[in-house]
Amino acid sequence: MNNSDDVLIGLDPEQRAVAEAVRGPVCVLAGAGTGKTRAITHRIAYAVRSGVVDAQSVLAVTFTTRAAGELRQRLRALGAPGVQARTFHAAALRQLTYFWPRVIGGEAPSVIESKLPVLAEACRQVRRSPDRSELRDIASEIEWAKVTQIGPEDYVAAAAKYHRTPPIAAEEVAGLYESYERIRRERHLVDFETILELTAAVMTEHQEVAAQIRQQYRYFVVDEYQDVNPLQKLLLDTWLGGRDDLCVVGDPNQTIYSFTGASPRYLTGFAVEHPDAAVIKLVRDYRSTPQVVDLANLVIAKGKSPHRLELVAQRPDGPRPVFNDYDDEPAEAAGVARAIRKLLDKGVPSREIAVLFRVNSQSESYEEALAKAEIPYVLRGAERFFERPEVRQAVVLLRGAARSAAGEPLAGEVHHILAGIGLTPSPPGGGKAREKWESLKALADLAEDMAADGADLPAFVAELERRASEQHAPPVEGVTLASLHAAKGLEWDAVFLVGVTDGMLPIIYAETPEQIEEERRLLYVGVTRAREHLSLSWALARAPGGRKSRRPSRFLDGLTGRASSPPRVAPSTRERRQVAAPVSCRVCAKTLVVAAEQKLGRCSTCPADYDEALLERLKSWRTATAKESKVPPYVIFTDVTLQAIAERAPATEQELLSIAGVGKVKIDRYGEAVLALCRAS
């Protein structure tokens, strides 16, 4: 690529609008499967290659090491290799470690990847012996408190206020939280939350540090912005230091981590925090068939969120989603295994099939059913691939062999080494032995792929080390078993959503309206993981012969074809909504992406044509109405909306309704008065 405009080739109109909005603030509302990573990487590359910003001045922030690695890889391919793409924690730790000797002195603290050892010691000091599961739950409560900036002394009141359900009494959690923090400080340790907190504190207290970091990073992009928590937002604001060259990307429909302290309000309120922000919606779904997309839209449309995105399918038609009920859980697992076998027989690879459930304890039935059917499977969300003992052992052996490699064929050499630690021509029956075999087979398959491209053993080892640093595991052949939370960000040709009953989805612990809505979004995430084949199922009883008292999830009411109302799963192509054309300036016809300009219907630099006397009358009316209603004037209409009304002087309710910022509710409340003022002019 020699021309910066080459980066824009192949983008759809909305993706191109993202790429061309090279100055912040920018908010990208990106639905599932709409190509958000493509849009933001092309935006960064276009900004770099067109000279808007130096690559070294860009900081792209993600939530996982793998996502950061993917961003760097794509940016290298687009001609922007110097961009920093890191997780919040990795970026903060790098800065904190660099500045620690200068501003604090002494050795930087050690990082603990898990709270469990320190927390276990805190438990022993009070003679408490929780099992590992309870210990993890207590650690999760402490993490929630830390990211929401709640100290041990305020935890009990906060837990009640936010309807937390701690695994032990809230007072006991507060005591363990206090002990955990004391032990951590005494031993000069930092956890992930403390890293963010200290980095923000060092920048706030030492202006020379803040100045150096802000000089380095001038251009920020934050992915998955709906998952940002208050502590991450604090650090981001500290990095920005009042600047607004910020692009955020997220999907309000996929907010499923509120229980960890994440808050969607930073995404949904971005245009309020930054009134001049360009707000661009990506709704063209390139992942799923129209039938899957239609079901996803129906699931989310029944919710109460005002911020949902409606997806528009771009793929050809596929099979309708399937809904199945079973007498009991073993029957459901066996039925799913039979359906998977049919897909495998039709040529769908096992790695392109997933079984998704609400809680991890549901996996056992499916492990047994798949093993009985001799279908390979992989548990996701367990141990990280490159941290598995057999993988670590293999990498050590391969690294040693690479030092003395003598031109042996790559695939043969790797197979020989892996055979020595357990790789056999055919897989063992199941359990740990099967998991180990699957890991080694994945390494062997990657070696064969690289050998086809002419790679040697040192190149293969270098690739493994790169993947390990980015947590980019090679694909493992087998059906994926995963929780809905662990499945976010992934996709498969075929998805089986199982155990979709009331009490499980929504989970029985979801009590408040907000918690119920989050459970709905969790189902939406599950539906949108499927490219083509989608099955939803539930069991009427837990065990064979049990009372069949369960009912399908309330989120499926009217959608399964079994209720009294007709299902709306796969409307015809003619019925599907088309993507609305981008808003254009009515003066110069340029595409508008800034929210304020979209409301006005013209570029801010294009000449305005309106009755100034009408605008003044509208403002006077708004002031009087706001005073009478005891609300701020902007709640009635914003200045931009009033200016748009004055410029267009609508004569009918329909014309007034076409102005951004005027909805049905405001028509009902204020439409008659506004139209009377416009007619009088």
C-alpha cells in the first residue's frame, strides 16, 4: 500500500465513516458481527498513514492480551506497525514500573496474578477454611469493591446498596478484604486493581510524570467500552488529562459484566460527556444468517433498554433456529450429542461447533454425552492453553531442539518430539488424558500448517512464543463447551444454547430489573455467536422420572413457535429492514458523523438559514416550560434541537418528528406548542 486512501478500500459506508473520523471524540456503537475491529484498525492506520498522528503516539486499549495481539497484527498488515495495543493492566504496569524508581524509589512491587494465596492467608489468620470455590467467590467480591473504589470500611453498606449476594456474610467479606490489603502492602505486592490505582495516583501527584506520559500518548482508542469499570475510567481520564482525542467502541446489547463492576453508562452517556462527539452506528451483521439475526433482534427488542442496536443481516438465508424441549437433563445432553453428530457427518468441523450454558456446572452432562458418542470436545474457560503442563513441557523440548536443528522437516520433527510426551496416532477415551492429547495435537497441527508455508523449527518456536505472549492459542480440534460469559467475542458455525429455562436464564439470583435485563443480554450474546446453525433447548425436569415443572426462559416467550402467538423467527427478505442511509448535509451533501451536525442536518461550517426571532421565541418558551415543570431547560429540548427546529420550521407533527432529538414522547408533551410557534413565524 502506497496511498493512505488504500486503507479505506473495502469498507462499508459506516465502517468508512469510522475510519475517516480521525479526530476525537468518536463513539462507535458496533453490533455483534459488524466488523468493529476492522473499522477501528483501519481508522488508526488511516490516521497514521495520512499524517494525522505518529504511530508511537497511539495507545489502543483492549480487555484481553489476545485482542491486543490481534490489533497489533492487523495494524502491521495495514502499514502501522508502531502502534501500542495493550490491555489496561499491561499499559499501566509498564508506566508504573518505569517511573517507580524515579518518583517513589526502591524496588518496584511484585505483581500477583491471583489473589487466592494472599486471601487464603487472610482466612487462616481468622481461622476460616473456605474451599477453593468459596475463596474464588470472596476474591471476586474484593475485585468488585476495588474497581468501584469501595474500601473495606464501606463494603457492607455498598453491598446492600447494590444488591450484592456475597458468598459469606458481608461483614466477614469486609474483614477479609481489610486483612488482604494489609498483607499485600506488608509484602510489597500489587494486584491488577492496585496497578491501575497507583498509576493514576502517580500521574496525579507528579505532574512531570503526567506530562511525559501525555507527551508520549496523544491518541486513544478503547475497545469493548461497555465493559469499562470506574477504576479503568479513572485511569483513562488521567491519561487524557482533559484532551478529547478519544475513540471508544462498544455494544450496549453486549453489556454482561455489570456484576464485576463494569458500567455501560460510560458508553451510553459518551455523547453527553462529549457533546461534540461523532456517534457512528455499525449495524450490518456479516457474521450470522438472517434467521439468526432476526432471532437476536427479537430477543433484545423485548427488553427495556433504550440503547439497543438492531442488526441488519448481510449473509444469505440459512436454516431457522431450532427449539427443543426434553424430559430431563440427560435426555437433553444426549439429544444435543445426536444433533452434533449429524452436523459432523455433514462436514461441519468439530472446532466450529459450540455448546454454551449459563453456569460451568452444567458442562458435566455434555462432557459425558459427547464422550459416550465419541465426539471430541474442549472445555473453554479452564486453564489457559500455554499454561497447561503438557504445553509448557512441549515448548521447552521444542526450544531445546531448535537450538540444534539440522534441517529436519518441521512436521516430522515436531511429531517425533510430541510423541515422546504423549501424542499418539489416535486419541484416548476421555478425561485428563484426552485433554492432554488435544493440546499436543493442536501443536502438531500448527506445525503442519507452518511447514506447508516453508517454516523451519526455529520459526515454529518463535511463533509459539509470540502466541504465548499474546495468549493466541492454536485451534484445538473438538466441540467447544463454554459458559455464555466465556463465549463472548467468539463465534462458531453451529451453536447449541442449552438449559434455557427460567431460573437458569435468567439465573435465579437475578432479582432487580437491571439484573434481569443483563440476563437477557447474556442470551443475546449466545444467539449472536452462531453463524448459521442455532439450537436452543431446555429440560422439563432435572433427572429421569422427576417432576416436569420447569418452563422455558421467559426471554423466549412468543419466539419458539410453541406459544399462542405466532413465531417471528425468519421473516422474508422483503420484510427485513434495510440499513438507513447515512445522514447527509442538506447544504453540501457531505456525510455527517458528528452528533450535533446530524441533529442540525448540516455541517457546522455550512451557512444556516433560519428565523432568529423564531429561535428566540422557542428559547423563551423552553425557559418558561422548564420552570413550570421544575426541570433543567435541556431536558425539554437541547439548544441544537431548538436550532434545528428553527431552521426547518416544521408545519406538521411528522415533519417535527423527523428532527433528531424529537421523539414520540416529546411530540405528545410539547408538539402542539412548538408547531404553534413555528406557524406563527
